[in-house]
Amino acid sequence: MRIVDARSGRDVLADTLQEALPPGSEVAVLWRDGYGGVAGSASPGASSSLAHRAESLLTRDPLTVHSQRIEASWTTSEGVRVGLAAQLPSALSAETREMWLALARIVIGAHLVALRTLARAESLEKSERLQQALFEIADLAGSDLELADMLRRIHTVVAGLMYAANLYIVLYDDVRDSMRFLYFADQRDTYVADPERDIPVDEMPNSVTVALLRHGEPLQGPSAAIRERLGVPRDIQHGPDSEDWLGVPMRRDDRICGAIVVQSYDRPDVYGEEERALLAFVAQHILTALDRFHAREELERRVEERTQALQLSNRDLQAEIIERQRAERLQRALFRIAELSITSETLERFYTQVHDVVSDLLYARNFYIALLTEDGERLEFPYSIDERDAVREMRKLTSGLTEYVIARGRPLLADRKRIAALEAQGLVRSRGSLAHCWLGVPLFRNESVVGVITVQSYSPAINFSVRDQELLTFVAHHISIGLARKQSQDRLVAAHAELEQRVESRTRELAQANAELLSQIGERLRVEQQLTHQATHDALTGLPNRSQLLDRLSHAIARAQSDSQRTFAVLFLDLDRFKLVNDSVGHSAGDELLIETGRRIVDAVRIGDTVARLGGDEYAILIEDIDGPQVAEELAQRVLRALGEPCWIAGREVFPSASLGIALWHPRYRTGAELLRDADAAMYRAKSSGRDRCAVFDEAMREEAVRILDLEADLRRAINGDGFVAFYQPIVRLDDQRVIGHEALLRWRHERRGLLTPSEFIGVGEDSGLIEEVDWILYRQVMDELARGGEGYISVNVSPRHFRSSDFADRLLRMIDQAGADPHRLRIEITEVALLDDVPRALRMLRTLRSHGVLAQLDDFGTGFSALSYLHRFPIECLKIDQSFVSGLVGDTQPESVAVVRAIQALAGTLGIHTIGEGVENEAQRATLRELGCTYGQGYLFGYPAERLRAAPLKVAVTG
């Protein structure tokens, strides 16, 4: 008996009841607590036998009435069972006994109510602490703390709920099979965690943490006991053992994505069921906090990338603006110079105004114009403004920088170093004040140099660039024109017509340059518009592409969410047998069909509906503002009728058709991709129903999709576990029914649905590509069975998928060798499709296997191509007659089935191979097969598939 005292201190309840009895009395009262245990109270000195009597009253009523003992039991209004026993020093009157029992009921009831109130208060306090902790975790996840600081504070929060001096958090990546220690705090373990380091799980085979992730359920207890339970060897690299260890996995949907672990090195039994449940609850909130933290980091990263991109775009835009402003200033300068050449009254006025124009374009505080005299012997300076050399006198040609430009006929941009180098070479000799940077551009007249326009700087802070040189050169060309006009004023009357013609010509050139500049700007805008169009439209059909469709779907969803009266639908269309067109008349013809399809769909839908090409032969239609599903179905039928009209493609008349799925708007949708997904699923339903039709996505499809998704997830987990098992069905000799072999059949022990046959999951396995892995699991079990010895062979089914792999035979033989099995006891069963898919490869594989003792049987013979011309080419050991023919040996179809089986027997006899009748379920079928010459049989008549091989012959009557 276990008595739990519900309070500390003096036993008040028993004392209270004892005080109402004569001195020397003993009292014991017990009740069942809410956890199935027995709690109670006993007076000091009460005997253990009295407590035992009180406990026995919890399951029965008092049997007898004793004069010196009071026994009673009852169930309170709250459903609590109470047992009361009192030992008296002397007998009491019946009235006193009844009064005392009534008092005891009241006192005990009040005591139980107080205990429940106290328990509820404690529970409420724990709930408040837990809620406060979760609030703190949520606040930490939304803060701008670094990850390490956030996890450190989360550790503090967890430590406020339970003993958590030693705590660590790991994240697990099931795709890469690796984990990261995000946080590690331990009083004894000196391990230093690197949150950025991915640790492959294979590097930690003896880690209890890895075992927890594999186990997938919470683990609790001493670490040594946990290792012993999970079969994990002791490894000192993983830290010291703990007296109590509690680990809880973190889940995202059905996937293990991490774990949180606390442990105690010096105190056992620190953690119980309450701590386990609490840590599991907190673990999911920690995972949510981590997800929010990583989401915030990802958002900040994207914002930073977007900011940088905007900065680059802004910089490019600013550069473009500056360039345009520069071009505009240059254009204004050229117009002004052209105007000055006509409007300036004198050459001096013209020079001054030209200086003003150049000053608007570049630094021109020191500026002069030098011209050759008519005889070409002297250099004059009709205009000069300079900070140091106020006056420049006419001089004979020397070796100055100005003369150097005139002699070479090219601009010169020289800094102090370049000038010194030219002087050192003897090419120039500086005159006047030495400039820090000097820029001179020749002035031409009729392709002859007539002078120089020059700007210079005396300050190291001001330098001219190549762009300044190009600008001044361009301006100088127009200045030359003005100079020529001004210098020829004395010939103005005679050359007036020529001058006007030249001015008009130059004006046209400027207009042409301006037009070209505007044309370039327009071309750039056109290219930008074209790129934007290409990014949102299909290149082949010109229809909107998936990106634009998803954008419009997002707007449609937003409008529908804000206005419950608005509804819309998405139609997903896929052409039937489009590959046949590409394979028969070429891809260019296929493109023509895709273009024609897009045109017909656009003609069939309403104005305002969106038709998009998603890629390949898939199209989608967004129809908005509809009254109900009948509108979408009517439009779908209209589209199908339009597509069904014949058309000429590459000189051939084709009759296209399509399968169409419809997904109607529902508030559960959050993104356009979800609508497209469901419309796609409905389209496949229509295609599987016979093509050239439409189907509406409904809850049944949704449930089927969820079922398939769950089944695929279960299939993946089963591959990593031990869910698949081989069942063996005997193959017997028909005359004496002796077992000569077995066929291995795949079964799946599903954790919820029980034992499943391949027909219930083979489709999902084929679609996901997992069925090959499942087959190899079956093959491994068969090899292990063969390695145990015995008699008779075992056959395994090999799908055409395996025959498409060039290394199948080598891999199967390696598996046989590794298991130590006898290859002569193994048979493979293949179908005619596997043989004809790639004849040379299939022939090569069968010969390789046969050379090592593995023979081949042809399964389901008669249901496929049954081309007799290929049978003699392949090393086939046996033909298995399909059960559809065996079942027809009895009944209305007996003549046809007998004829087919007789033909198969004749063919097998000619080729020297034996036959096995499949699906034999009754004695009549067995007898008929024997009469037709079939040697062996397989079916429920001889045995159902079982997990163990059958070695003894069947004990049934043999007739015939």
C-alpha cells in the first residue's frame, strides 16, 4: 500500500477527527488522488493494520459492525472514493457513532475541496510562469539581439521553469543528414560549440543526441540507461555521463528538425513527466523563435540586397542625368557659339563671349586664343585673360607649348611632369609663368592649323582631364568657324552666300546630332520596355508567362479577400499527346501548334480574362468576377470545343484536344501557386478520365492529394526503417504438389494501416522514384533468406526500371556475394516490356546473370506483346502463364483459355522451357493445367503468401 500525505507539518485532518473521539482513539482516512495513487492522513501512533483496513474500504463497503471500531466508505459528489477507519478504546453509542461519521464526512469533504483548490492554484501558477516564459521567448525572437545572445536569454527563461544548468540546442538537416550545435552551456563538458559548423551525423555514431534525432521521441533518464536502451556504445568524446538526462525533439510538420536537451550530473530523478511535457511545449516555441529569427535575418539580407541594388541603380541614374546635363550644356554652348558667330559686332566682343561659353563648360580662369599671322611667321594673341601673365605680346614662332600644338596639329594635355619631360627632350621651352596643368587645342581653317585655344591652371587642386580635352576640341571646331567668319568680314559681301550655306550646313549637323541624341534616348526607353515585356510574356506565343499570371493571381486573391462577393477561377490546360506531334512532324511544327492553341484560347475566353502559357504545352486561364462554378465550366467547354477544331500543321491535318482542370477561389488559398497546383491536379484527373474533358477540383481531390503526400512521406520513413517485409508464396509441382520454390512478394507493415500489398502504394512509389529503393530492400531480405540454406529457389520480381540501369546485374551479383547466398537458388521474374524496352541491354544483363547461375522467368506471359520472334533470343528458363488464362480454364471462357494455354505449352515445349500456371485457386484448374502439360503451379490452392518458406509438400488429395 502507498500512502501519500497531501500536506506537510502536523497531520491536521486526522488530529481533527481524533479530537472528536475518546482519548486513546486512532484514526486513518484514505482517498484516491487524481493520479491513481492513494493519499491520506493518519493520527499519530495509528497502526499499519488500521491504514490497511481504510485502504480496503476504497474498493468495498464495510462488511461488519464492530463495537470498538468504526469503518465507513463513500464516494463524494466530485467522484472521489474515501475510506475511513477508527479504532476506539471503548464502545460508543449508536447515536454518537452516527454524529461522528456525519462530522467526519463534512471535515473530509472540506479538506478535499481545499486540496483541489491548492492544486488548481499551483497549476495556475505554473501555467502563468509558462505563459510568461513563452511571451519572453516570443519577445526575444522579435528583438534585434544576435543569435547567441537570444539563445542565452532563452536558456535563462527555461532555467526559470526547471533545472537547466546544463542545456544545449541542436538543429538537424535531414536532407544533408547533418546537425549544428546552436547553443551549448555545460558545467562539466568542455566542448565549445560552433553554431556555423555543420557536423555530419556519420561523424557522431555514438552520440545520444544523434540517437534522440533518429528515435524521434522524447528520451528521459540516466544517460547510461538511455544508451543501453538504444544500443549506443559509450564514447568519452561526447562528454561525461549524467545522473538524469532529458531530450525532446523539435518538429516542423512531420520532420525532425532539431532537439533541446537538459541534464543533471549530480542529482538523479530531476526530470519527470511534467518536465518532459513542459520542455516539449517550450521546444516548439523555441523552434518558432528560431524560425522567426532566421526569417528576420533573411528579410534583412534581402532588404540590404535591394538597398544596394537601388543604390547602384540610383548611381547609374545620377551618372546618366549628369551625362544628359553635360550634353545639354554642350548643346547650348554650341548653339550659343553658332549664334555669336552671327550676332557679335566685333572680334573682341566675339572672343569675350566665347570665353564666357567655355567657362560654363570647364575651368577657364586662365584662357587665351593664339593665331598665326597671315605670313605664318609670327604668333599673335588677340584675346588673353590670365592670373599671372596679364599681357601677351606678339612674338616670332619659337619652341613654346603653343607652337608645339600648332606644329603637331593635335591637342596637348600636359601636367608639370609632362611639361618637364618635353623640355628634357628639347621639344619645348616654357615661356611666361609655369603652369601646373596646361591644355591647348588647335584651331583649324580648311584643314590647316591657324591657331590655338588654351586654358591653364596654376593650382595643384585644379587639373584638366581627357574629357575636358574632348570637350574643348569639340568647342574649338565651332570657334574656328566663328573666327573664320570674323576674320573674313572684309570679304563678307562676296562670300555672303557661301557663308550662309556653311551656317545652314552646320545648323543641320547640330540638328542631326541633337536628333541622334534624342533617338538614342528613345531607343534606350524602347529597349527597357522590350525587356520588361520579355520578362512578363512568353517568347513563343506572346502570352503572359507564369510570372505575370502569379502576379495577377495575387491581385485577384487580394480583391477576393477584401470583398467576399467577388470570386474567380483558374483553368489549367494541357494538350493531349502533344509529344506525338513533336516526335512525328518536328519541334517547329509543335511550336506552330502551340501558337495556334494560344490564339484559339484567347478567342474563346471573355474580354478581360488572362490567358498565360506556363511552359511546354501547358496553359492557364484566370477568369475573374464570375457568378459561380457553372461560368467556369461553360468557358472550359467553349475552350475545349475551340481546340477540338482541326487545323493544318506542317502540311498535315491534326485534331488537337486538351485536358482541363478548374480550381475555384476559396478563402483557404493564400498564394496563386496553390490555386495553380490544385487546377493542375484537376487537369490530371480529367486526363486520367479519358482526355478531351474538364474536371473541377473538389475536396475529394484535395483529400486524395493529401493522402498521397502522407503516403509518400510514410514510404520515405519506411525505407529508413523496417516497414517492408518479404512474403513467400510456394510454387509446387502439379502432379505431387511438392514445393520446388517460392516467389518473394513485397508487403508493407504500415504503422497505422496495417499490412499493405503493392497495389496500395506502388503508384506513389513509381511516381516518386522510391520503388527502386524498396525493391532493393526486398532483394536484401531474399538474399539473407537464401544465405540461411535450404532447398528450392526463390524468385523476385524485377521491374523495367531496373533493366534501364546498366549496373543492375552487377549490383545484384554483389549483393548475392555479400550475403553469402547461392546464386543458383535465385530466379528473377521479368515482363515482356522489360525485354523489349532495350533489347541489347536486356540480353546482356540476362546472359551475365545466367553465367553466374541466376535464371530468368517471364512473368504474366500472354498479356503483353507475346511476340514469339524474340523468345528464342533470350535465355528464359520458364514462362509463367498469367492468372487471367488460368481462371478461364473453368467456366464460360474455358474453350478460349484452353486454346491459349495449349498454345503457350506448345511454344514452351518447342523452346525447351517449362511453364508455371499462376493463380491456381481450385482443383479443377490444377487438373486442367496438368492435362494440358503444365508442370508447375502457384496460387491460393497451394498456399497463401507467408513470411516463412514452406519446405514440406502439401497434404492434399491428388487426383488424376
